[in-house]
Amino acid sequence: MEYIDLKQCILEDNEQMADQVRKLAAEKKFFLWNIMSSPGAGKTTFILSVLDRLGSGFRIGVIEGDIESTVDSQKMQTRGVPVVQLRTGGDCHLDAPMIMKALEKLPLDELDIVIIENIGNLVCPAEFDLGADLPSMLLSVPEGDDKAIKYPLMFSVCRALMVTKIDCAPYFDFDFDALARNVGALNSSLRIFPLSARTGEGMDDFCRYLAGLVSEKITRK
Ligand SMILES: Nc1nc2c(ncn2[C@@H]2O[C@H](COP(=O)(O)OP(=O)(O)OP(=O)(O)O)[C@@H](O)[C@H]2O)c(=O)[nH]1
Ligand SMILES: [Mg+2]
């Protein structure tokens, strides 16, 4: 009997393309940042807030991933940044070949940062390495502090965790210590940033962290 593990093949092909993406990002010296979360956690609102803070110091492009629509890319266009909308038509994650296609459409020689807004989903996007310098995720307060226990892979593959909508904390029983404990058991190097894209609380701290990482890479230009 011939046995082909298709999932393994897909992930191996993805890994090869992720290496090509890493090579391109190294050659062109741009910082690739992947943002994942469940639907509605606040990715688009957060990215707009980052653009408002870092858009004058860094040249930023955005890749929007969605199953359908151009809703989020239209919001990015209000900030005057180059945007590529990827429509998957059903796939619930982005993969490295999709990112390579999108990068071909961006003016990479003129960019310091390329932000990827992944498709809202806490499961599949975690399986697909996109070649990003910073794989990261948003967790919003209304989702609860137990998500690291229920979706461990997502929390394991990320380097930064932005806990957003902290302005809603008075209305929810979100336990920040419990989150830190659960996350610490899985991924002790994951940096946690409590913030609100609505009020701006915590945004400057996060942007300082990001600017440090980006400068480290692009000053080697
Ligand atoms: N109170 C509060 N609301 C927020 C915050 N960030 C986002 N929202 C709201 O949350 C809702 C969803 O925000 P989006 O930014 O569209 O979320 P998203 O993760 O991009 O959603 P998808 O792309 O559909 O997965 C909107 O109504 C936002 O105004 C925040 O920090 N505080
Ligand atoms: Mg969005």
C-alpha cells in the first residue's frame, strides 16, 4: 500500500516557501510581521493604531488576508499605505505561497515593515510558517484568559502576545495572572503586552518594542 501523508506534504511545501520569503525579506531588508487572532479580536483596529504611531517613522505596507471582502484593506487605504488584499475564497489561514504572491505586488524597496493581518482563526494560521520576523497574536479580553490552554499551538509559535480591549476589563472576569501562568507554561519567551487600541493605553509601550526590533533589522541595510 502506498501511503501519502498529505498534511505533511503541504506543511513541507509551505516551509520551503517560508524559507524563500525569509530570504527575500533579508535581501530587501524589510521586517515581516504576522498578526493572528480569532475573528473580531481587534487586528484591524490595532494595525490602524500602529500605523498612526509608527507611520511617520517607518515606511509600512500591509497584506490583508480574508475569506471574502475588501473591508479591512479599505480601512488601511485611509492611512495611505500600500495594501494587498488576499481573498482565499474559503481557506481559513494564509500560507507562505500566498504571502510570496502578495509581496510581489508591494514596493519592497521602499518599505521597512510589511504587516500581515492573517485570517481570523486561532487554529489553522498557527500551523503555517509565513517566514515572518515576528509571528504574533492578539487576544482580546472578552475572549477569556483560558485560550492558551485551549489553543496551545497558537501561543507556542508566537513571540509577542498583545492582550487587547483592556478598556473592557471592568465588564469581564479576565484574570491576567492566570493568563501569564498558562502562557508561561507553554512558551516562556512570549512577550505579553496589555493594551487597548480604543483608548491607546499600552500602545506606546508596544510600539517601542516593535520599533526596536525593526530598527535592529533595517539599520543593517
Ligand atoms: N472596546 C474596544 N473595542 C475594540 C478594541 N479594538 C477593537 N475593538 C472593536 O472590536 C471590533 C472588531 O475589531 P476589528 O479590528 O475589526 O477586529 P479584527 O480582528 O480585525 O476582525 P476580523 O478581521 O473580522 O477577524 C470592532 O467593533 C472594534 O471597534 C479595543 O481595544 N477596545
Ligand atoms: Mg480585520
